[in-house]
Amino acid sequence: MKISYKKLWIKLIEQDIKKSDLRKLTGLSAGTITRLNKNEPVSITVLLSVCEALKCDIGDICSVVPNDDDIETL
């Protein structure tokens, strides 16, 4: 399984917030934003700070998606 932050980027568009604005709102580093861009894992603390800034639930900004390998084993 892997994580997808597609919902986060959609939410930013809906709220007319740029990634740079999200960085300022949350105090996240450029490296953390890059990890989010690449759908790499980040800490729960990071996700919670994003949720607090956007006033949303964690399920509103990320989702778990199966790997290709996971689909083959089903």
C-alpha cells in the first residue's frame, strides 16, 4: 500500500491556496512539501498541521492506494 495526497492538492485548489501559502500557514519545510508532492510518507504531526490549517479531517487530504503488487496478490 502507498499514500496519495491527491485530495490535498484538490482541496488547495478549492480553497484557492498555493503550496507556498500552505508552507507559510503550517510552517512546513520545503522538503516536507516536496515529500507530499512525491506522495512519500510524512509524519502524522505534519498531516495534523495541514488539517488544522485547512480546517479539515485527515481523510480529506490523503488516501491509501494499493500498489500494483498488492492488486496481483488479491
